[in-house]
Amino acid sequence: MLHRILIALLLIAAPTFAQEAPPAAAPSTPGAKTQGPKSDSFRIVFDADKISRPYSGRVYVAFSSRPSGEPRRGMQDWFNPGQVLSLDVTGIEPGGHVDISAATPHLLAFPKQPAEIPSGNCRVQAVARVNPDSPKPGMGAGDLYSEAVEIDFAPGGTGPTELHLTKVVGQKSPKDNDQVRYFEMVSPKLSQFAGRTVTVKAGVFLPKDWKDDAAASYPTLWFIGGFGSDHTTIAYLGMALATIPGGENVMIVCPDPTCYRGHSVFADSANNGPWGAMLTQELIPAVEQKFHGAQSSANRFVSGMSSGGWSSLWLQITYPDQFARCWSFCPDPVDFRDFQKIDLYAPGENMYRDGKGERRGLARGRTGDDISIYYDTFVAQETALGPGGQIHSFEAVFSPRGDNNEPVPLFDRASGAIDPKVAKAWEAYDIRLVLERNWATLGPKLAGKINIIAGGRDTFYLEGAVKLLSESLTKLGSDAKVTIVPGMPHQMHSPSMQEMMGAIGAAK
């Protein structure tokens, strides 16, 4: 049983990746039959039936060497990225087109530049980003895309491959069942901030003996998924947690944390807007009233994994009177003196190179000692894709808003040099500093409420920050329970899950 639970929860332990993870276009097999015309340039055509006014935004050409599937689904894969070309365009009329080639000014590419892409058979697909709330190009409702086309990618081809944007990503509408209900509402706070209608969502897993009785009340766990997750996580998360002793009596809610710039982490920010206020003042009251949840801080709990782990801890310390207890699993950096092994406050610190000039890793490899992703490579991928990536997501929450209405970058994208003024501004979201600076007020309110669990060999080097926070909490005299599990990577911890669900299920 626990083995099955762990398998389910591993799906939220790391970022959610696309189902297809194609590599860059691979050389064709000698003697293989050509699957398409020779081409090394593209013409993206906007179907006049799919847009009614001039288009401005980012367009993409996604590559895949696989014989089937859609290349757009592999663009955001961190560990096995597909080749992508992207370009910002302005005022493309309905029926108009965009030409892309190695000579196109301001063209972005990852992982290889156009002239470096190996020749060979591949499949290509065009995307135009439209959705103002989705962090995933080509996957948000309303985004445009073409059919996948087979070509023989080779310099000096016969002409541009035409990719017609004839398809529109549909709205995902998950279905209710006896145990799972989906909820959405217009957020007045986020709508006012954005100057347009913004809808927020949540998935609800009902307790075993749930009844639609206004007099009923059930202990409620608000669980926030990691980067890339959304409210539909509830479909497997609820089932997994409900099988743990005590979990059958708990209402489990997964609010959708996603926004255009990535993961909102339910923190109020200058760039994303009042996501924390929205959750605590709008979504929580509405969901708990409709489904007869806790409706009281005494029976309301918060948890999360990865970016959601950071979210849960942030919510507990920012709204200490609204949650009875927090379990934060493998949180994103909770002490910015160790931001994935980088001290953001140290003079002359660099995101790409350590003090010895060595490239910084962002993710461990299979052995735990090797590196599977480097920081500079990871940022290059995000730059090609545009807003919505993990590092940009951090900046969207933690950075001030610049004169261009964009988050002020923490570091120079070319050199990796950290801007100390921006790092100083990030102090407002450094959980360790927030606790130290406000302990006289927060300490009594957080007594018995904080549980943090991290892996001793976290895949994304997150354990160092948890260790520093633990040291700080000890000095403050906190009774917070911090567990570093030796050898554990970036995943949920079964004993802590059992403890959590047992404690919540016993709540009165």
C-alpha cells in the first residue's frame, strides 16, 4: 500500500514534465529514407479563422526526432529538452506569416543555435503563445499550434517549411466524480490587479463519509503541488493520501498555483499580484463553505511539495492564525544564503560559476555526485521559452517590478553576475530572515505548527537551505520539527506523510 502511495506521490515530488521528451533533431541513419523535404527555414502562417486581430507575442518552432507525437509537448522538459527556435513578433495580421531561419534577427534557440542543429530527419511543429495565464507555451487554452510536419533538416534546402497555425488548445475541463470535485471562481483581487477577469481553481477530494450538510465540518488539508502541477493533481494525490490511516476523514484541497510567470507560491508580489490574499480571503472561504470544510483555523492545515513546500511554509508564517499546522516537504530555498548552494548576499557571487570558476550544477545526476543540469544551461532554456520557467518564477515573486513592467532580474543572463540591490530586495521573501526579524510576534503563534522535511541528497540541492533554517530556528528557541532524511532525493517522505495524515485525521 505505501509503495503504491509513494509511486503516486513521486509524480508531484519533482517538476511536472511533458509526456513526450524528444531530444534535439538527430542525424538521420545512413541510407534511411527521407521522410520530408529538405529544409532549414520555416514560415509560420496565422490562420485567419483562428485570430481576429493582429498578433503580438512569442512564436516557436519545436523539433523532435521521434516518429510520432507532438514536438510542442517536449519543449519544457528539463532533463531531455527538445530543440526550440523562438522569436518575439509584433502586429502579425490574420492570414499573415513569420519567416524564421538562421539569419533571422533576434532569434532565440535552445539547446543549439540554428547553424549547429545536426542535419537529419525530424518532425517540427509551430506554436504561438496566446494564453495570458499559462506558463507553458503551446499548452495553455487558446494557444495556437500547427500539425507536426516531417522534414529533412539540412542547410540549403528547397525553401521554408510552411507551418500553419490551424489548431487551438482547448480548455481543460476535468470531470467530477463521487470523491473528486472541481471548483473555480473569479478572483476580485487578482482581476483588479490584472485589469481583466482572472479565474482561480481548486480540486477537492471529499472525505469517505462526506455529506452535503451545511451543519457538517471536516478537517481540511490544503496541499500545494510543485512546479508544473495544478488543481487536477487532486485526482491521484487525494486517493493516495486518503489511504493513509486517518486520511479517510480528511478533506484534501489542491489549489491551482499556476500563473503566467510560473508558480505563484501563493505569495503577494509586485509582479504576480495578491495571490496570498486571494487564497486566504477568497478561495479558502469559498471552497470550505461550499464543501463544508474546516471553516476554522483549528481544523485547517497546509502542506506542499517543492515549490509547494515553500508555499506551505510561507503561508503558515505569513498567516499564522489561519492554519493549525504545516508540513513542508522538500521546499524551495528557505534561506537565501544557500540558494541551491549559492549565497545570494555574498559580494561578487555568481549564479553560473562558483568561487573556483567551476560551472554550477542545478540538479544532481543519477549517482547524486554527478550533475544532470547546469545553471547556465537551464537559464538558456528558460530564455528561449520566455516567462514561466522556474528561475523566472522566482524573480516574478521575489523581485521588484521594473520600469518595463517586468520583474527586475536577479542576475545578468549573459555573465551570471548577481545584482546586489535586487538580492537585497529578495530579503522580504527569505523565510529565515522573516522569522528572525519577526520572531517576537511570530514565535508564540507558530508554537507546535512547523514541520519541515527534506532529503539529505535533494535532487535540486535544496537541503542546504533547510539545514541553515533549522540552525536559525534552534537559536530562536523554536519547537519546529525539521527532518533531514539521509540519502533521500527530491521526493515525499512516507513516515512524515503518515504522521501528517494521522494528526489531521484526529483533529476535532
